[in-house]
Amino acid sequence: MPEGRISSGGPWEDRYGYARAVVAGPHVLVSGCTATVGGEVQHVGDAYQQTLTAFSIALDAVEKAGITRADVVRTRLYVVNADDFDAVGKAHGEVFGDVRPACTSVQVAGLVDERMLVEVEVEAYRPVERGDCGG
């Protein structure tokens, strides 16, 4: 698995000084992802579709790190409207139902764009294989 930082090419990474994901040893830590593609919020008003899109962006970073959805061990869901928790949870279940990572869901007052209904974070872990000294 490559070490270092993974970029999605999004405009905010350079502007605000962060990476889409960081690979640190066997850990892959993915920054918060929303349903923003090409600088535009997708699926306005639809928390379910926004969640699927956000997870797609997050999992793209996981795959760039050389691991898969099956290696995800924790997710965090930041949801603006309490009424959307079921839709967001349904999307989470469709993506991770067979993986069953630890998951935290939190209602937040808002996100950086009022059209954003959900933001997700993903952490993945792939243990170092036996005989691999990491060097």
C-alpha cells in the first residue's frame, strides 16, 4: 500500500491545505466527503443520493490507496436534518451492509453549503502481511 497523501483533484484541497486521504502505515484516513462533483453539489434535496455519491468519492480514495471497501473499519455520518437519518442509514447499509464497519451518526447544524445534506468520513485498515517488515 502506498504511503502519503491522496488527492481527488478537488478545488478545496490546495486552497485549504488538506488531502482527500492520508495513508499512514496500514491506515487510510479519508477526509470528509460530500456529494460535490466538479465544484457543484449533486442531488440537491435528496439525502439518500447525496450519501451514495459521498461514499463513492470516499471509496475512490480508499481504492487509490490500494485497498477496498471490505477494508473499511469506521464511518462517520454528519447529517443536517434529523428526518434524513433513515435515508442516510439506508444508503450506508447498501454500501457497507456486508462489511459492517463501526459507524457514528451525528446531527449537525449545517455544512459549508446549505444544499449539502450529509458529509461522510471513512477509515480503512489493512494489516501488514506477515513477513513484510514495512521497509
